[in-house]
Amino acid sequence: MKISKVWFDETNIYLVLDSGHTIGNPLGWFKRLENASEAQRLRFEIGPLGDSIHWEELDEDLSLESFFDFKRELNYAKI
């Protein structure tokens, strides 16, 4: 699986995968993103292997694997 798109709403971060699935998690799980401005959240790069996201300005890195943390409740986008 690879990340093909990243987007946000007021309280969540969402990933669209190359499989067509969309998953989301609360920004509260990622304090740097939660505290960032909307503009800062949008300045990211998807890693070269498609399995991570990096925010240089925020010094934040998320792996695709972190979105499947089964110790927390998963949220699925309602599209």
C-alpha cells in the first residue's frame, strides 16, 4: 500500500491509499499537527516509497503504519 493523497478536515487527517481506501485519524493523536495552522499542515511531502509523510517545518513524520495503531479507535472517512 502507498499513500496517494493526504487531506484534512477540522479535526482529522485522512489518507487515500493506492488501493482506493481512505482512512482517517484524529489530529489529537498527532499533537504537532493538531497545534499547526492549516497552511502548515498542507506543507508536507509524501516519502519516496509512498509509505510516510514528512512536515519539514513542523519536524513531524508519520508512517502509514501509524494509521493502523489498533490501540486506538480507527476512523473511516464517510464519503
